[in-house]
Amino acid sequence: MSQVIVNRVRTSRRSLLKGITAAGAQIAVGLPPLVSMFNSTGTAYAAATPAETVKPIETRFVLWFNGNGIPERYWIPTEEGTDYEITPCLAPLAAWRKDVHVLSGVDNAAAGGKGNGHTNSMSGLMTGTDFTGRGPSGPSIDQMIAAKIGADSRFRSLQIGVAQESFGESMQRNMSWAGYERALPPEMIPHRLFDRLFGKQEEGWVNRKRSVLDTVLADATTLQKRLPTEDKARVEEHLSGIRDLERAIAGLPPEYQKVDPPDFDGDMKDWPRIAKLQSDLLVQAFATRQTRVASYMLTKCQSISRFPWLGYTSARHHDYTHAEGKTAGADGVEGQRVLRDICRWHVEEFAYLVSKLESVPEGDGNLFDHTTLIFAHEHAEANPHKNSGLAMIVAGGSKRLAKGAHTKVTGTVGDVYVTVADEVVGAGIGKFPTAGRKMGALLV
């Protein structure tokens, strides 16, 4: 903490800037973590009113997913322990090496049964249950965690997506499930996600260059009069960030404002741009305490996207993972290099989210310190639809999480989930269909 507040009026962690548009729509803008929201050491929320009590800083959880699988030779480190050589696919995370635990050897124990190799794997990965032919047989891990820690948030959880692919079945298009065959579709349109977080915009706001902040200006001015200097600066930076987001979203071409029709064939427009906006919005949601749990589906299961910004347009992602790809095939030298570059882009976007979380001060640390992220694919080596020996990433600033290493483990996806959910996030889910034990390698 750069500033200690002892004898000063506290700011409630639940504070909102409120306003009403000319059409009567209510707007609410959450505040970022402020110095005056915490105790003098920055280790817990302070009580701002007699009705509030001192509470520990909340933990958050993100489940991140990318479709298809990986080229193991370019993803999984050869060495175990803390001195592993970072691989080409993981290179974007080099700056956060000390905050990342790379796992390999993880088994997707519920990937058998009916399905096309992708759908059954996805069901097992997300829910630990068999694919029914239309969806999984139970809730996904993010929803199990949200059921335990999401009740006090405005949104029990957020489902965020980027790639608008309508190929395949519901199992391929969704990663979050409330229960038996009950999909929770990801929000893939930044305009819509922004409106969910800040309130519905009136028609013509963008054309008139007005901001959602115009309606809460009076409330913000009143609040800032009683804030300490550092908090005033944080509020100003926060509001400026929201305005920058508005401008970036408003600057998207018109076609980005709509979901593509069912016959959309999967060609990406400019997903790196969209991915960063979605990550920015997720960080806003965490920082303003609107949710504690999120799933992030960068690409779909069995993804069929092309990657023009990487120079790969002759075939689709899924084609590159198999012999029908218009390269030397997934197991050929050139095919593996293509998959290497695609997966490295996946990790670049994950690293961007980590960097944004780390940039938000919170108490005696930052938002990343209080967030745990799990990164997974539905397969290990992509071509054979391999369900044993999966690679996963667990990242975050928690002192309970062992980090800075690559570990080849013996255990299941469920073991990873229950260990992280209960021992790191503190959700207390207790069990998961494929979990048999806690994974000690993840804990300190």
C-alpha cells in the first residue's frame, strides 16, 4: 500500500456511481479497489458502515479454454521443476513465469463414450461427466465454484467468448453448463457485454459521442470530494479506462455488433482485437466486484477458424490438426509449426488477461494476486484426439498455489479442479465426478 489510512472515513466496497438517462434507463458504474476500502495494512476490506464487517479480500476464478489441442513438442517443457526451459508456445508467459504452474500428464477420465472425439472430450473436461449426445450430464466446474462463491455478486458468473463459430453442436459451442444439457452460452459481442456491466445505452449515444459516464458525472463529483488524493487518482483513471473501452467498442465496424447467422463458416474477422476488449471488460467486472467467477472461450471446441493475422488461411484450425490440413499434415514438420503458432497466439491472449489483472491495484497487492486461472484444451496432442497426458496451466498470485514450475503429474482433470477450487480459491466444492484426491504438487 502506498498510502495508509487510519483515521479517515472509509469507502464502502459496495459503492456504485449511479445515474438515470433521459429515457429513464438506470446506469450503475462500479468503483475500482480504493485505498479507503481496505484496512490500514491492505489485507482486508474495512467496515465503512456499522452494517458492514471487516472481510477478507475476495478470491476470483477464471476457466480459460481453447479449442482442438496442442503440439506437445512445442508446448510441454522437456524438463520438470523450476529450471525448465520455456517452450515456444508458452513464451508469451515468460514475464509471469514465477506466477504460473505448467502441468502435464493430466488425464481426462470422463472422455470416453459417445461423441465425435471432441464432444465427449469437452464434456469430460468441463463437467467430468459423459456426453449425452446433446450435452453433458452435469454442471461445469466454473458453475460448481460459482454456486459456492457467486451469490453475493451482481452476476453469479460471467460467460465470455470471442470466436463466433456456429459449427457443430451445443457441446462444441459452449463451455459453461448449469446442469444436465443446460448450456450457458458465452457472450461474444463486446457491445452487449459492456451494456450488461454498465447499463443499457440509449440509441444514438455513440453517434452523439456521448458516454455512459455522462449520467454518473454528478455522483462521481460528489464522491471525489471526500476521497483521499490517491483514491481520486484511481477513480479518474478508472473512469478514463471505461471511456477508452467505450471508444474502442464504438470504433468497431458495424458487423461486429451482431452475432453471425447459423450458416456462418467460422472465418475470423479480427479476433485479437475482440479478445483484448473482452479481457478488458472481464477485468472491469472483477475490479468492480460484479462477479467472482468467469469462463473465457477464446476459440470453440473443434475450432474451424482461420488465422489471417498469423498468415494461415489455406486451411482451418481443425484441418491443420489432421492430415486433411493443406500442409504436410498435423504430424508433419510444417503442420506442427502451424499449430505451434496458433497455440502461441492463444497463450498471448491469456498473457494479456494476466497483465491486465496485474495492473489493477487491490489492497496490499493487485487483482491478479486474488485471482486464480486455469487454462485447458479438450485434447493433448491434437491429431489423435489424445485424452491422456493433457497439459494445463494454473496461474495466479495466491500464496497457497505452488508456482514457477513444470510438473508431470499423475491424476485427473477433476483432481486439478478440486485442489484449486478448495485449497486455492476457497470455494469448498468438496468433490467433482472424476476427482479422487487432492494434487499436492499444486500447493505450498
